[in-house]
Amino acid sequence: MTTTTETVTGTWHLDPVHSSVGFEVPYLVGTFKGQFREADAELTLSDKRASLNGSARVESVDVKDENLAAHLQSPDFFDAERHPELRFAAVDIDLDGGRVSARGELTIKGVTRPVEVTGRITDTLVDGFGRERIGLELSATVNRHDFGVSWNMPLPSGEPAVGDEVTIAAELYFVRA
């Protein structure tokens, strides 16, 4: 970061209006994408390290079809009734210049697994209302079966319709607490 550590240290709260948490998975001949409309997170920065705790509400999954959204909330996928949130926590995020890397824990469908995330962090800036802001972009690729998300439909060729590797991407904007 080109800003001083005195400027960025502290606690930052998610600006949910400008942030997004989404996923993409190979599907048929392309890539299927979805997003969670409701997410929350807190970022704590000190020196060249950071910690992050975040969640996304499963019932807020946004896809282009109501029936598919309902299926994603069923036990075949996220099981929203029993597991209403996805969670991520990383207590030791390494900040190297604008690059970010960390091992954290991701919880989907009640299953918690270690996951490696990478991305970038922006410099701070002051918005037009005098609030300090910082941006954090993270991504990770996980095998959905590791989290008990194993539904699939075989195609006539015998291949599965849905791929196993899911990319999770978060574009998070924070305001100083």
C-alpha cells in the first residue's frame, strides 16, 4: 500500500450497497454465475496484517430464475433452512504492497474447511461525505463436494452438468468504523 499504516490501521465495516459476493461454476458449455445480495463483513488492519470476518445470507442468492434460486436454497445445494449463512474468517491476512493472501476458514452448509484466498487491497481514500474507505478484492477456488454440495444431473453423454470446482469472488468496500 502506498498509504501509511497509521492511516489504514483500525476497524472497517462493510459497505453492503457497493460490495458483492458471488460464485461461478462450470455448467454445461459455459459458466454459471450467482451472487448473494445480503452480506456483512468486518476488516481489521494493523501494520502489514489484517483479519476478516464475513458472512452471506443464503436466502439472498440471486440468479436469473426463481425456480433455480429455490433449488439452490434446498438441501441439494445450500440448505438455507438448516444453514442460513455462508461464513468466512481469516485472522492473519498478509498484505504485501497491494497484494493480499491468506489461509482462512470457509463454512458452507455447516461444513468448515481451510481455504486459500488471494486478491488485492486498495489504498484508502476519503469519499465526498468525508468517510474513509478501502477496497478489498478476494477470490478462492474450492471443490463443492468438500462442503457437501454434491447435487448433479448426468448429461446424455454421461458427463455431469455441473462442475466440481467453484470460484468464489468478493469485491468488498469498507468504511472506517
